Amino acid sequence: MERREEPPPGPGPGPSVQQPPPLDFTVENVEKALHQLYYDPNIENKNMAQKWLMQAQVSPQAWHFSWQLLQPDKVPEIQYFGASALHIKISRYWSDIPADQYESLKAQLLAHIGRFASGSKIVLTRLCVALAALALSMMPDAWPCAVADMVRLFQAEATPGDGQGRCLALLELLTVLPEEFQTSRLPQYRKSQVRAMLAQECRAIFPLLEQLLQQPNLPSPIKQKALKCFSSWVPLEVPLLDCERLIQAAFSALRDPELFDSSVEAIVNAISQPDAQRYVNTLLKLIPLVLGLQEQLRQAVQNGDMETSHGICRVAVALGENHSRALLDQVEHWQSFLALVNMIMFCTGIPGHYPVNETTSSLTLTFWYTLQDDILSLEADKQAVYQQLYRPVYFHLVDVLLHKAQFPADEEYNFWSSDEKEQFRIYRVDISDTLMYVYEMLGAELLSNLYDKLGRLLTSSEQPCSWQHTEALLYGFQSIAETIDVNYSDVVPGLIGLIPRISISNVQLADTVMFTIGALSEWLADHPVMINNVLPLVLHALGNPELSVSSVSTLKKICRECKYDLPPYAANIVAVSQDVLMKQIHKTSQCMWLMQALGFLLSALQVEEILKNLHSLITPYIQQLEKLAEEMPNPSNKLAIVHILGLLSNLFTTLDISHHEDEHEGPELRKLPIPQGPNPVVVVLQQVFQLIQKVLSKWLNDAQVVEAVCAIFEKSVKTLLDDFAPMVPQLCEMLGQMYSTIPQASALDLTRQLVHIFAHEPAHFPPIKALFLLVTSVTLTLFQQEWPDWKGIERLGTRFPEEVAGWSGRAVREGVCLGPRDHPDIVDSFMQLLAQALKRKPDLFLSESLDVKAVFQCGVLALKFPEAPTVKASCGFFTELLPRCGEIPPIGQVVQEDGKVLLQAVLEAIGGQASRSLMDSFADVLFALNKHCFSCLSVWIKEVMQSPGFPSPRLSAEQKDTFSQQVLRERVNKRRVKEMVKEFTLLCRGLHGTDYTADY
């Protein structure tokens, strides 16, 4: 091809090992860089060479050096680079090639492919990919019969000596063509054109592929390539009717071990295309072909040939799963389809333990759900017929699945790797999901069936049953009971009666017993007389660290669902729980669950009983905390403190004597009256308040400890709501001291909760207001420290000069770096607090001590942070603030004075300063400005858009004016404003109309 855009070649040195190679893209330099990439031991030099080579590939000189690198005397690595460079130039820079050079480029590529037909396969493939990219760019106008021409050219020029090589080269070219199409960067309208063209072109290929597959003496590599070529074309929505003969040829090829994998792939791809279901007659012809593989399947299973059994199963499942509805509709062919279903059943029950001895059965599980779903979606008369036909099949399926779910013998399981055990666990979860779906088909009879089998197993005196069999049946029960309402099942009482008879000598069986009891906790709440049958088992299991997750989660479920029926057992539950907690049997997360369980349990007791149990339960931890509070901070102390605070948090999360969580059920369903007097949680918190303050005094600069302290109060506030009221004044005071000393986000989050729940109540408003003004002043000081010449803070600290000055001095003394840029989480939480205050109690912004102007400017600065959550929170603040312009005079005034600054910041972000994922948030601010400050916005937007290059140098004056007018016209439809902003930001970034925005 003729060289274009190429500067005069200078000799220039090649890539140096010590310094970056010059941007002189000669053949010699490219070869030196490739040598450096492949053979230089220095990784930095390799990276440098790779970067240089990437530049070379896209340079204008690539048109010249690529051909030279393909010379026969070059090594394959160099030839490969030349072919890759050609592909990149053709696929990405097609517009650079003049139309009069298309034919020349095509001829050169075809000639090189011919030469490499008997050369390096990797180079041949890259050349084929380059020619495929060329063909796709030229179709349909410049090369209307591209595929037929390729077939004709390679067949015409073949000679006896190189026939096989040229045949393989042609098949490689035909294989990569549709693959290149799938990844091409063609515009959408061109893609549709080319797809339609290719779908027609397959008529030039399929006869050739059929001919090759039917020749008995043709070498296997050619047949294998023919099958791969067929697989490659199928995704182009080629009609199944056109594939029929090739599919039959692929079925015949399954008997050849060398062609087996390629045949399976071809058949599965052809059958699985969505459009295939339209060709019912072809599908019916395929069933006998699949059934004809049963003997080969049985032989493979018998011989332990997992690859063959896996491949045949894939074929059977592809036909059954993709086309069950179409085949069910052919009622007259019910027998052949049932035979296919039974073949898939054989695959589901294939002998061996997944994933060690077999990997096939898991392929079938989705089929059973699909078949059932299709049967249940049929018209009533057909559905009745098929349900009668398939109920026995599904009962058999349950037996097969539970057999497959069984654990292997202990001695075998102990030799499994951790990865194999994890795969088996996931496989059992998939079986569990399948059983849950099967229940929709079989209903209550399924539970009866499982119960009968379990009963016979546990009561049989003939021979002891294996624990694996018992565990699998229980697992089936648990799978269904976890998601299906079994409260009205008549077999659950019998099951509860059977559970204590199970001889538990194995961890896996014990785990399943626990999870089964947990799954039945709602049933136990309706039948409290049965609780005593199973509760002793759960409490006993609590002491076994191997049953940690199952026993603790089951106790938590029972305490949550049955709490009103547990007072007779409460002392025992608390005693056992306290014992295992003190012995540190469980990991941290299970300890937290256990505390939540005890919170549910205590909620149903009388206040005196709650206090008594709380005292015995938490006194050891309080004593430990007192001791830790006296010691100097160190890492092990910190872990212990955070653990104790976490235990208290989780206990208070669920301890709710006001029964707030039951309110949705209606007052008539509450089993206990709401008690009068102080809440036990509040009593305990008041008792330990000074201790918590003492801990804080030593750990104030540790975010994790502060967060753990705040979590206790935050979870208590969320649970107790109004009952937390007595704690509000002292908590507000403590939070103010905490935040004034060292600002942390968790303190702001707790302040936000207090504002949300108590700010609207006159009795609690004074301490809430004082805290809000204090944390606002401290946070404004934080901003002033980072931007000392920022003039926005005019009346900073007039209310709390001592606290603010104190914080500032301590921060300096303790060397704490607390600029907002270093702590976007603080800014994020501050913005959320401001938004909550505006939403819940906008009167807070009427205070003379609050510098609304400074707060506004903080919000504008926060809009420019790089962290997305902080920016979203800032946008949320402004969308709450702007609607208050009319009712809160200080807000109205600051918006009047500084609203233009806010608009500039929003438009800068839209113009490219912020991530495109945040555009909806900025659109919300723009919409609020338009809705509540329309007259000002119409002036501001005109002024700021007049600035040259604002908000993007890519925009014309007309585009800016059009956007401004669109925004000002839309004051009702927020969704429309979001669409405008998305379009505008693409224009600003130069992305509008590109493939890059396809998924935007």
C-alpha cells in the first residue's frame, strides 16, 4: 500500500535500554523495541518498550513498517506485530484510507494470507482478522459479495501441494469474520446493514462446510476448523432451518473423539439462539438425534469419561432448556419430549459426588425450573394433562436431588480441598433453590413425602441409617421451609417431634438440624407448646464452636419470632448465652448476633426482669471496660473496647419494650402492654454514661472507638425513638464536647439522628439547637483552616468562641491534620446533617448564631470535591435549601447574593469537572434553582454563559444558548431536566454521538 502522512524516514537510533526510544517509527526501531519487550529482563525497560510500540501501531508510519515486518525472513513475534498493527489501522483509522486504495489493500492482505497459509498460525490469524475488519468496513457497497469472493479466491488458487493449508486459511478467515463483527466499532446503522448482509452470506459458506464434514478421509484439523467456523456464524441469527444439515453433520461428528468438543460447541450454539424456537419441525427432528446419544452417554459414565458425559449433557440441556415451551406445545409428540426429559434426569443423577467425581449434574438444574415454569404457564387444559404426566417425574427429581446433595463418607470428605468443599456448598444451595421451585409444582404433598421418608428412616429398627441420608432429607425440608409458608402444613408437628430423635454425631448433620429449626421459627411462634422440643438442642449447640453460625442464627430467629412465648425459658437462655460469651467460644460477628438475640428475648419481659437480666449480662463487660479505661491506649486495648461497645450496641439494637417493630401489625396483635416509667436501656445508658465519657477522653483521636461509641447511641435512638428522650440533653452535651475536640463523621451522623427524631419537639429543641449550632461552627472553622483567605465566614464562632478556639488549639497541639480535603467523610456527613435540619426543622436556620452565608459557601466548595458521595450529599443539601428561599429570610438573602456562585459551580461540574455518574444530582440542583429562584436564574445563566470557554471550550454560543433556554422552560418535569443535563455534559466533553456513550 502507498505510504501516506509519513515524515521522511531518518536513521535515528533504536530503542535504548537506558532511555526511552525516540518517536522514530522505522522498521529497525520497531524490531529493537520488540526485542526489548520480549527479552529484556528489566521490567521498566519492557514497560517502556510496550508503551513505545503502542504508539508505533497507531502512527502513520505503521502503514509502511507493517508490511516490512511481515517479510518471510522475520521471526513470528515480529510478523505478529506487523499483522496486529495492520488490524489496528484498518479497524480504528478506516477514515484515513482513500477509497482508491481499498482494492490494493485487499489484494495485499489476501496475498499475505495465502503466503502464511503454511506458516505461523498466530500470524495467519491476525492477518485474517485484519482482512475481516477490511471486509466489514467495505460491505455492502465497496465489497458486496465479500464472503463469496473469499471462498472463490481460495478455492480457485488451491494447488494439490498446498490445498490443506489454503483450506485451513480460508476456514480461519471465515471463522474470524463474524467474531470481528461482534467486537467491531461500526456505527449502529452500519452494524444493522452489515449483520443483514452477513446473514445472507452464510449461504456461500454452509454448503462448503457441509461438504468438508461429509468427506470421510479429510484430516481432522480441517473438520475441526469447519465446526468452529459454523459455531462462529450461528450468533448472527442465522435461521435454524438453514443450519439443519450442518447440525446433523455435527451430531455425526460427535462419534469422533478429536471432533467431539468442537461438535458440542457447534450444536449448543446453534440450538441456543433465541430465534430457533420458531423452527419447531427442525427442533422435533433434533430430539431423536439427542436421544441417539444415550448409549454413548452411558458408556462415558461407566468409563468415568467426564468430558464426554459433560458434552452430551450440554447438548440435551440446550435443547430442553431453550425450547421446552415450544416442544410442550406439540402435544402429539409428548412421548419423545418426555424421553428427552428422562435423559436429562439421568444427567442430573449422574453417579459420583460433585465436583470431585462429576461436574455434569449442575448443568441441568436450571432446566427443571424452566420446564416447571413453562408447564404452569400453559392453558388450563394442557396444564392439567402435563401436571398429571410430570408430577411423578418431579417426585423422582426430588429423590435424585436429595441423593446428589448427600455428603460423601467422612473419610472421603476429609481429603477434599477447601475449594472443592466450597463448590459443593454452592452446589447444595443451587439444589435448595431447585427444591423450592419444585414445591410450586408438587405442593404440600412434597412435604408429606419427605416427612414419611424421614420418619421411616428414624424409626426403622432393621438397619441403622447413615447420617448423610438423614441430613439430606432434613436439608430438603429446610430448603422449602426457609422461603415457603409452612405454617398450615400438617406434617411440621411430626417433624418437630422427630428432630430430638436424630442421633447427632456429625457437624454437617448438626448444622442442618439447627438451620431447619431456624427455618421453622415462625411456625413455632404459632405453636409455642412445641418450643421446648427443640430449644434444648439449640442451647446445647451454642457451646460448640463448630456450630457457631447455625446455632447462633437459629437462636436469634427463635428469639425474634417467639419472644412473647419465651419468658419461661429466659433465665436459661441468658445463662447459657452469658456462659458462651464469657468463654469466647464464638467469633465477633456471632457474638453480635447473640446479643441481638438476647435483645429480642429481653424485650418481652417485665421491666424489673429486664433490668435484673441486663445487670447480670453486662456487668462483667462494664467491669472490663472500667479496667480498660484506666490503662494507656494500645492496639489490644482498642480491640477489646471496640468489641465491648459493639456488644452493647447490638443488644440495644433489638431491646425494644415499646414494641415499635410490632406497630405495623396493629395494636390488637400486641401481646404486652407498653410499660410506664424509664426505659431499661435508658437506665443502663445513664449508669454507664460517665464510663463511656472516660473511655472517649483517652480515645478521642481514634475514629474506630468514636464510631463504636456513637453506634451505641445511634442504634438505641433508632430503636427507642421517643423513649430515648431522657438521654437527649446529656448526649447533646457529650457530642458537642467530642466534636469540638476532634471532629469525626460518626458524631455528625448521630447528631443527624437526634435532629431527625427530636428537633420538632419543643421540649428537646434547645439542646438539639445548641448542638447543631456548635458542630456547624466547628465545621466552618475546619473549612477556614484549609482556606484561610476564604472570606465567607463573617460571624464565625460568635456563639461558641471558647469551644471553637479550644478545638483549634488542641488540634494543633496534638498534631491532628483535619482539613476537609483530608476528611471528605466529615464534609459528607455535615452536608447530610444540614439537609436533615432543613427537612425536619428549618427554623434552625433562623438562628442569629448560624452564618448561613458561610454554610452556603461550604456547600459550594463541597460540590468541587473529587469524592462522589460528598458531592451527592452537597447536592442533596442544596435541593433541600433552595425550596426554603421564601420562608426563611436568611436563606433567601444568601441565595440572592451567592446563587450565581452556586450556578457556576454546578455548570462547571456539568461541563466536565465532575464524573458523569453525578449528573442526575447536579440536575436536581439546577431544577430546584429554576423552580424556586426562576427570575434570578434567568439573569445568572445568561451572565455566566457569556464567559468565553465556559463551561467548556468545546461549546458554541448557540449550544450554550439552546441549553439555557431548555432549562429555563422546564419547571415541572425533573426527568426531562436530567436528560438535558446528560446531553449537555456529553457536548461539553466532546463525547456526543460517539460509541463511548452507547450505554450512558
